[in-house]
Amino acid sequence: MEKKGSWQLFFITLGLLFIMISPQAENPGVMITGGLAIVIISVIQWRKAVKKDKENHKKW
């Protein structure tokens, strides 16, 4: 059984972790920007995976 979007969910949580740790960093702006970039890219990829999965179910 394949789990669609599991890697994307992992990267979303990783990006959120970067954002949560950023106030403790020397340069928090870079960490926040990097975390947001990771989250946004992962959400886009996750939506593509879910959309592709729904299209495959319609074929059945």
C-alpha cells in the first residue's frame, strides 16, 4: 500500500520546525524564509500528488 504525500508531509513538518527554531538563531530571517520556502514547495507537491491520486481513482 502506497502512502501518497508522506514525503511532502515530512518536508512540511521540517519547514515548520525551521520556522519554530528561527527565533533562537543568529539570523532568524534566513531561517524563516527557508522554512516558508520548504513549506510552500511541499504543499504544492502534496496537492499535485493528491490530485494525481484522485485522477487515478476515477479511472477505476
